[in-house]
Amino acid sequence: MGAVNRDNQGIAGFERYIDTQDVAVLQQIGLARGRELAPKEMSIDINVQHALYAELADAMIRYQAIAAAGVIMDVKSGEILALVSLPDFDPNRPETALEPYEGVKGARINRISAGTFELGSIFKTISFAGALDSGLVKITDEFDATNPVRFGRFSISDYRGKKRVLSMPEIYKYSSNIGTIKMMQTMGKENYRAFLTKIGFDDELSIELPEITTSSIPKNFSDVGAATAAFGHGLAITPMHMVAAVAGIVNDGNFVPPTLFKRTVEQATKLYRPIISPQTSATMRYLLRLNALEGSGRKANGIADGYRFGGKTGTADKVVDGRYDTSKTFASFASAFPLDDPQYAMVVIVDEPQKENEQRGTTAGWNAGMVSGRIVKRIAPMLGIIPNFDENIDLELVPLELRALTNN
């Protein structure tokens, strides 16, 4: 919601946006400030918002993180149902927004719309969507991930790599950097950069908040720059950009601008902008679900079992003093559900998570992923999504081309 000053004037968040818009309207029609205008109805679902807040607050404690944030979006209307960024501040004391958190200045920003991050491997969802939609890469293709990819004195390898030829679904579920790079190279770095523009990452956020920022993406990619971008390094975007992109990817390829106002699907369809084909969208829904069943999203899916949930993890080393620091990670999970009929997209981030216990790890599947699973388990019943354990649902998500290979 933001905050107001002593004169009840909006100074932050949605309050400031609304006040600014109302004043502009009143000035246009020559009326004095204070004239009553029509009430504004937000898209925020208070029950979903509470659940998201509670799970992220738990994550801050459970993983001893310095920050956590999340956003949930209706993929058909573009409505934002919930948005939380922690640490937050007391709106009754707006000055607390400027207070450091554990010695860190500026820690209380809205990370969803005003923060840009290297999101790591959740970006592979974007790379796969672009490559498959280009027609230059097919879901039945295979790429050799035996050896690291070299660029002069630099080499890029896989985390726990399989060191063999991988199919496209395997590249996704094993999160192979090598396979993703080779897939992007087949698409072409210029085509890849153009797709990032097409999907909206160069656009300013349209969300009704004053606290927004733009992505940080090189205008032109070098060979190594394109390679690292393919798996989410060397470029930074807001989580709000990411959730809108995921929503468009699963919604038959129709990008819809996110909004904090109530909006019907009929109103939203007039704003739709195609970013990928319906066929590519169907393939991406399969890959997201596959990763939940067999990849790094298994723990999350185990918690949210029955809700046909799927997503991609990302674990990125943070940049400290101009260098990547392997001791500080940024974990994220971009997901959608239910994938047999997508309704909602979600992005969750956990900043500098620690092990929950000695039996668990620090990669995103152990934190951002599991948080996402807990959120879905809580909110799906609120949103009228009925659990269904029929295995045929997942089988029907498999593309016909892959079914044919299996049958042969």
C-alpha cells in the first residue's frame, strides 16, 4: 500500500501513485484538491497476501536470509494478487523505511519492482522459450554437454554435469549451462537479444507503483555475454518483469501487463501481445512441469502435490566489489500452476539463504523452491483449485513429438 504523510498525502507505494493520479485528474478539470473521486479497487487478495507474507517471513528466519520477496500474478487478467518484499517497514512510521536492516542501508526497498537482480537459472525458461519459438531449435534436439564451453581463457561448465549428450528436456531438468549455451548459439545471439526485447525486458514496468526501475541488459551481446545471459548471468531484471514474462509464456504466449487494479479477463485480452506461439507455450508448460516432477523442483512439488505445479530454480553467486562471491548466493524460483490450465504465475526470491540444517543445501531447490511449494499449498484452495492426482494429466502435457520418440 505504501505510506502517507501527516496531511494524508501519498508519499510511497500505491498510496503515492493514486494520489498523483487523482491530483492530475483534478487539475485537468480545474477542481481543488480534496474533491472526492471514485474509489479505487485493488487486485490484491488479502488472504493470498497474508499467506505470501507469512511464508516469506518464515523463510527469512528458516534460512537466516537477509531478504525475501515474492509476487503472484493472474496469467489471464494480469492482476497482481499478492506482492511482498521483506524486510519491510512500519507504515505508521514512514521514516523507518530508511532504517538499515542488520547494518545494510537501503535494505527495505520493494525488491519486486524496484530491484534488479541476476536471477540465475530461472532465466533458462526465457532462453528455452525464445529458442523453441525461433523454429531453429526443436524439443527433440540434442546437444553435447560432455565438455565445458570455452571462450579464450574462460570456460563454462555444469553444476553436477552429466558429461554426455543431453536431450532438450534433460538440459532443462538438469539445468545444464553447456546445453543451454549451445541451444542459444543455434538460435543465434542476435535473435536471442531480440527475443529479450520482444518479451518485454527492455520496457519500463507498467505497474501502478512509483518505485520501479528498468532492466540492465547489454544492447548488444558478445559471444561470451550471450552465453552467460542464456543462463541468467551478466544481465539484471526485476522480479516483476520475470513474473509477467512467465505469465505470458504459459498463457498460450499472450503477454499481458501486470496491474494492481481490478481487471477482467475481457478487459485484459484487449491488451494481449503475442510473444510466443501457442505451440511453444504448450511445450514450455511441459518443461516447467517436468522440472517439478524430475528436476530441481521436486521438493517444491512434493509440498504442493496435486496442484499441477511447476517451475525453474535459479541459484546465482552475488557480485561483491565487482567480483562473484561464491559464499553469497541469490536464490529464486519462477513457477506457474495448475499447468494443465494455467491460472497463476509466481516468482519467489531468497537473498543469501543459509542451510536450514546440515542435511540440506543452499541451492534454490532447498529454499526458494520449497517456499514456493508451501505458498501454493496454502493459496491453491483459497483460489478454488482442486487437487488432482491423476497421472494422465501430466502425460497429456508431453508434446506429441516426444511421445512419438517414446513409442518408437
